[in-house]
Amino acid sequence: MEIVEKVVKLRYHILGALVLCLTLISLLVMASSPRLMSLFTYFWPLFLSTALVLALVIFFAKTPPFSPTDASSFHNAAQGLLDYVAGHHDPPFDARHKSD
């Protein structure tokens, strides 16, 4: 009776372990087929770039945000860049001394 209670208590762990084992066995069986290996060799750059992008997303998600003092200087720099792109800037040279 005591064993049955422990099995019922751990039923989700046992089912998870069985699913994991079946998944690993099926992957090993499929990996032995040449079609699956050719797909892996064809798409390995895509898998690698996706893994790198996910790693960068996780890295930047853990990076702390700007402090309030940095935010004001960032806002000023961004505003200057927006003004430059919008055309509200002085030309870098004097138009009267332009060489033709």
C-alpha cells in the first residue's frame, strides 16, 4: 500500500521520464536515417544563428536598465540625432567657401 501511494505521488515525474526516454529513442532512430542528417547539415547555420540570437536576448534581458542620470544624457543624444536626421542642423562647412 505504501508503494502505491508513492507511485501515485510521483506519477507526473514517471510520465515525464517515460516521454523523455521515448523522445530520445525516437531521435536516435531518426538520426540514423540519412534524410534527417542531411536536413541537419543543410540547416546548421540557421540553427546556430537562432541559438546566438536567443542567447543575446537572454543576455540583454538580464542587463539592468539605464539609471536616471544616464537616461537624461541618452535623451539629449537621441534628440540631437533626431534633429540631425530631420534636417534641423547646421551644415558642417561654410557654403561660401565651397570648392567647385
